[in-house]
Amino acid sequence: MSALLQVEKLGKRFGGFVALEGIDLEVTAGERVGLIGPNGSGKSTLVNCITGALRNESGTVHFDGKRLDRLPAHSRTRLGLARSFQLPKPFHSMTVAENLHVPALYTVNARHGQHLSPAQIDARVDEVLTQVGLHEKANRRPRDLTQIEMRKLELARAMTAEPKLLIADEAMAGLSHSEVDDILALLLRLNAQGVTVIMIEHIMRAVTSFSQRLVVLVAGRKIADGAPEEVVRNPEVVKAYIGE
Amino acid sequence: MPYVPTRYFCLIVALVTIAIAFASRLATNDYFFFAGYVVLQYVVMATAWNILGGYTGYVNFGTAGFFAIGAYSAVVMHKLFEPPLIASIVVGGFMAGLVGLGMGYLTLRLRGVFFAIATLALAIVLQTLVTNWDFVGGARGVYIIRPETGPFGHPYIQYLFVLMLALSAVAICIARAIEHSKLGYGLATIRDDELAAEAAGVPTLRLKLIATVLSGALMGMAGAPLPYYVTYLDPSSGFNLAFAVNSIAMPLIGGTSSWLGPLIGAVLLATIQQIATVTISSALNLLIVGVIMVAFVTIAPNGILGLFERGVRARRRPAEKEAA
């Protein structure tokens, strides 16, 4: 099977600082990939380059057979690439349900040959809200949500876009043990429905139990890529995380 | 409040507009039309400003520039063809919309205060150009001889009043239609968080350009009748900073969240200014705006609409608690 996402020799610098260099990454359809690395290793920058929030200077990104490099972020979302943000970015002037109307209107309905009626959008939004357990809060504003509900809203908004690939950028940071399990179960359910998931995470327990494959970034380079149990024993990875 | 579909809303606005137009026939003094024209002009300006400033979150300080483009387009049209005023309004709107498109394209990568400064700079650049353009009178200004009567035989000022009334209705209908549309959702996401908007599939640049063009065009249309109203136009009055300050203050005082806010703010503030001009002094106008704005920023940052909504919620809350 050919790769759903293919990143080749991707490089990004901020002024003189090299944030990413020569990153190669392939993700097959249906896979669960964990992306880890110490703070400042370039994980979020990589996500931003893949999703179009930042432009990479060198290298290419292909998604579903199409080259993404020059496309603006919203076109990438429409192709089926959704993301959640590390710091939740809800549309704070809208209700929770309205937050989900946005990707339904602007992503799902912008795809060729698809058009949801207002009633279908309402049904779809209801369905996603039930799935993530935010149904009760549909008419609340984001400021009334707790931290975990905010993360769920972030994921729900990405899910409403009906993505092929979902990139969850630290969707669990700062959550309690049981809340982490909550989000994990949600992501596993999504994956079972056929959505490819890349998870960026610091919580090792979550990322190792979730991922079929782990990719490790350190200082803007990829230093390991393989089965989780092998990767966590890799001396270079251990050195990066714990020191010598 | 029950939701009224846009076409019924516009029908209601049209009926109210016609009613006001007929009711104004009762006015025995032409001063009423002179004052009413200014109030209505600010209804258009505040509503137009709010499309970009309130819905989209981009503060335009160059309002006077767009307004003056409309006014000077009308001057050019008048000198070249002496067309009916409605044609000049269309051309003024088109030119201001075009400048809106250009401004949007050049400055929309700027956010917040930087965008505001860029728009202010645009107005100054335009003023400098007009000041040095002899055809439209340059710094000396230009006299426009306005016809005695409008196309229906009424005094011309009454015609100007009715035109501005119609423009206000158009502006309010456009604003209201945007609010309850896909475009309105999109603009709100830009105001809330542009990165998240893009990630949700919103083509932010295109929507911002639609907002700058619409907002600019409406301002230009509001400015086009100005030369006929004042009969003498010079750059310092056409580009007067008071236009910019007022068009920002009015939506802020009324509330930026819906079409009603700019309307309330404009009617309230412009009327107070008109009364103050007659009863106290014309120099007091901006002082009044300043004081009211400071008061609102501290007491009611979400404007009159915000105060009202807070009141409704406070009254509802005890009822909710009882129900629970």
C-alpha cells in the first residue's frame, strides 16, 4: 500500500535557527503513529509544516498522492488533513455546536460532490458531540468548558471535517490519568473507523500504548522510527530523554 | 427573540424605510433633513465599519479615506459628465471597493494595531494625492453647484435625505444577511482565531478580502453624495479624522456583535452631536464622542447591546436556578 502521508527531506529554519532538517516520514493509511521528542525538538513545527500553518523552505510533503507544499492550510484541511492544536483554539464567540458547524460548512461542504443540508449538518454535529461526550454542552460557550472538555472540543472540530488523517498535537497535556484514558479511547475509536492518526505526546504511557510505530525527533532531526518497544530502548533516544 | 429569515427582515426594513420617508414629509423645516442626512450617513458608515471591524475583527482607522474616495469620485463624475447622483454613488462605491481590495491584499497579513496603523496611513496617502490633484480642486477645494430640486421636484436636500435613508437600509440588510450566513460564520472564525479558522477549512484571505471590499464600497457610497450636501469640498473636510473616529466610536458604543449595534450607536451619537452643534457649539462634537467612548470602554465594553444581553442573562439566571 502506498503512503497516505509522505514527507521528504523537509527543512525549516527561523532566521539562523534550524528547526527541522532533512525530515523523512511516511505514514500509511490506517496507521497509528506516535511522534515524540523533548521540548523544542521540532514536533509542532513539523505539524505546522505538514498542515500549512508554516511554509517549509526545503523538501516536499505529499498527501493522498497530491503535493501540498504550496497549498494554503484550508486547502489541506479540505483534502482530508485535520489537526488539533496544542493550546486549544476554540472560536470563543460561538457555542460549542457552532464551533463544529464551521468545518462542516467550510470543509465538508467544500469537497467536490458533497453538500450537506442544514439539517444534515445539525445531525452530523450532534453525532460528533455525542461521540466525544460534549452533547450536554452543545449550547455553551467555550469559556464554560473545563480543560478536558476544551481538548475534546478541539478534537471534535477536527473530527467534523471528516479527515483521512488526524494529527493530535498534545491533546492530553495537563490532563489527569483517567482523562488521558478518555481521550485515548476516543482516538482509538476514530482509528478503528478508518482514520489515520498521528499523535504527538509527552505522556509516554499514552503514546506507547496507542502507537503502532514511534517516530522520535531531537533537535530538528529524526533519530528513530520503528516499533515502540524497540524505539524506547534505542540508546540515542534514551540519551536524548534522560542524558548520559 | 425568534429568528426572522433574511428576506423577511429586508422586507421589514424596506417598509420601515418607506414609512420614515413618508413621515419625513411632515417636517416643515429643511433643517430636519440637513441633520437627518448626517445621522443616516453615520448609520451607513458605522454599519460598514462593523462588517470589517466588528464581524471580522480588523480595526479600520482609514474610514475617512474610503468615505472621501466616494466623495471625490462624485466630484470627478460631476466635472466630467454631470450624471444623476445615483450613478455617482455606484461609481463611488466601486472605487472605494477597489481600494478596499487593494488595501486588503497589501495589509491583511498585518494584525491588530499594525493593521489599524496601515489603514490610517492609507487615508493620509490618499489625502496627499487629492490635495495635489488640481482637477478636483487640490488644496483649494471645489465648489459643486447643486440643483435646486431633486428628480421628483422636491428640494434637493430632501432628495439627499431619502437617498441616504435608502443607503442605510441597504447597508443594514447587507450586514444582517452576512450575520446569519456562511460568510458570517467564516468572518467570526477569523476574528476569534485565524489559525484555527484555516485549520477548519476557512479560506481566511478570501473572506477578509470580501469584508474589506464590502465595507469599503459601502463607505464610498456613503461619501458620494457629500459634495452635493456641503456644496464646497476640500481635502481637509473630506478626509476629516472625525469621520474615522465617529465610525469607530458608534459601533463600539452600540455593540459590535450585530447589525443593531452600529445602528443604535450611530443614531444616538450623531443625534447628540447634531443637538450639541445647535445648542452649545460645533467644536464640542468630538469632545462628546471622546467622553462617551471612555465611559463605555470602562462601564460597558460590549456596548449597549452587551449591557442589554447582560441584563437579560442576569434575569434569566435566578429562573434557571429555581428550575434546577
